[in-house]
Amino acid sequence: MSLFSNIDWADIGLATLDTLTMLGGSMVLTVVLGLPLGVILFLTGKGQMLENKPAHTALGLLVNILRSVPFVILLIVMIPLTVLLVGTSLGVAGAIPPLVVGAAPFYARLVETALREVDKGVVEASFALGATRRQVVLGALLPEAMPGIIAGATVTAIALVSYTAMAGVVGAGGLGDLAIRFGYQRFQTDVMVVTVVLLLVLVQVLQMVGDTVVRKVSHR
């Protein structure tokens, strides 16, 4: 018997494409939502230029609640909202809303942490030169924190890879779905091995690309 007798490489290719589509679509939306959320969390924090304790506390509580829900539970709880948003809870389209809701708060906290690491002297110098708050945020804070923000995006993308695999539990498609249906439920070990190896390769590639970009934008 061939070592990979159960492998249908066409299915593997299609599942890989589905995983990349879920990852790409959800990552873009995660950055679109998580980056401004992280900036607002930072700016409304204690001692910052838009300090607002009630707003900071409310946003922080929302982020913490969403981060506390296990992703598998989030997938199930969000099914009605997912159907309302994209018309289905299955396949790649049905997986993206819960992926974004699960990852955006996580990324927002990483963005907030990156902004906290910016030297306060940079902000003070910008104000001393007559910059407005908007100019300080866009021209000083975000550029200075960019290596941390990109590193956070890399960590989030890797977390999303594991989320896409878990999304296979509810029929989202992708490599996780293939591993569950064939590798686990039908005891086809070769399918499980190939899908796991592909996920590991994807994680390694994401980490290498992220590290390279961080080195290029870092000027410390």
C-alpha cells in the first residue's frame, strides 16, 4: 500500500486555498478593526492625550470579554450573527466573521502594547514643534510603534492559522476541516500528517515574512 494512499491531492490543494482565503480575508479585516481599536485603547488610557476612564474601561471590558471566550464556543455562539452578515455559517464565508471577532480584540491589545513602548519624549517633542494630536498619532506614535505593530500582526496571523483549523469543526472548510473529516473521523493518518505539515509550513512562512518586515521597518 502506498504511503499516501488516502491522499487526494486535488482536495489538499483546494483545502489549502480555502485556508489561505480564510486567513487573508480575516487578517485584513482584523487589522482594519483591531488597529484603530488598539490606538483608541492607548489614547484613552491613563496619562494619555485623550484620557477618558469610562471609555477606556468600557472598551477594555469588551476586548477582555471577547478574548476570554474560547474560539470554538465563539464559532457556535456567532452562528446567527454570521448568517445575518454573510448569509451562511458554512464554508469560507461563514468562517470569516467569527475569525475576525476572535482575532481583532487580540490584535488591538498587541497594538496598545506596542504604542505604550514608544518613548514619551517623541510625543513631547512633536507637541513642542506645534504638531496637532492627529499629527502626533499619525506622524510620530504609529511610525515609532510600527515594528511592534507588525510583530503583533505576525503573532495574530499565526493565531488565525490555528483558528482556521478549529473552524473546520463547524464545516468551515480548509485544512482543519480535511484533518477532522478524514484524518480524525475516518482514521486516515496520512491525511492528518499532510494537513498538519502544511499548517506548520504556513506558520513558519508567516513568521519568517513577519520577522523580515519587522527588521526592515525597525530603525533602533
